[in-house]
Amino acid sequence: MAKLYFRYGAMNSGKSTALLQAAYNYEERDQHVLLAKPAIDSKGGGSIVSRLGVTREADFTIAPGERMREAFLRERASAEQPVACLLVDEAQFLGEEQVDDLLRIAVLDGVPVLAYGIRTDFRTRAFPGSRRLLEVAHSLEELKTICRCGRKAVFNARRLGDRYVFDGGQVAIDGVEVAYESLCAQCYLRESGGVLA
């Protein structure tokens, strides 16, 4: 049986790079994959962008409220060969029903789904898509990165210029409106004045 995998980590943990490597690995073995990302992620337009400079056009984007399984089945129907895997970048931006559709794709359609994303926002609150993935994915894997102090980073701090901010909307795309820095719990609490928003 195909499974739903959630590979998560703080910013800069290599999620998009890992997704692109997984796509490469499938294709190197003559397997066809589909790459998707939520349309709300405007960074790179319709492309999946790795901080290492590797970029690849997504096969399709998903608008808020759009049925993920219907979009997948439409893309699969137009593919020239069977789809061996669906890879989803920035999965935290999916809605709960869209994540449920990822599970349906794996279980009912027999196609493994590898979803990549962050667990929490800059206020340490779970994104709805990530929360649902943590609830229903068959497999969870943390991709690790380090804080500026050398400890394991677990939080994503939002910066406006040189100033950290701890209020505002949950979604602000990195490099477009704001910047983010991965921090360990100690550095996050130091910057937030001890507050977990």
C-alpha cells in the first residue's frame, strides 16, 4: 500500500532540496513524478525553489479550497506514463481537506505522497495543513537544521529588517514580505522576551 509521508523541519532545513532530490531519484529510474505546491506560496511563482539555487517548475499549483485529489487525478490523466509519486512542497499552506485528499491519493489511488513543510509559524502555532499531516500521515520525518548558536533549530522567527516581530498574519512569504531565521528554543525565547506567542 502506498503511504503519505510528512517531512518537516524549520526554515533552512533543506525541505525543498530534499523534495527535488527525491524527484530526481525517481526520474533517474525512469519513474514519472508530479510536483505540486500551494498557490499561496508566491515565492518562485509556479516553481519549487531551493535555497541551494535549484529550481524546478511545479506540475500544478493548488488554490485555497481547491480539491487536491481532483487536481491530482486531472494531472495524472494527462501524464504520458503512470505516476509513481506525488511530491508536495510547502504543505503547511494546504487546508485540512486538501491534506485529507493527500491521504486518499496514497490509499485509494495507490500513489505515494511525499509532503514537505514546516510545522509552526513564527508565533510557534501549527499551520492547519501541518497539524493535519501530523494527525494522518503514515510516516513523519524531521529534517534538521541549526540555530545561529549551533543548537538544533526548532522555531521560525520572523524579521522585518533587523527587528524580530511576534505579531501579524500567519502567512507572509519569505523573501517577499519578510525574512525568517531558524532558531533554537533558547534563542527564540531570548528574542521574544520569553513569550511563546
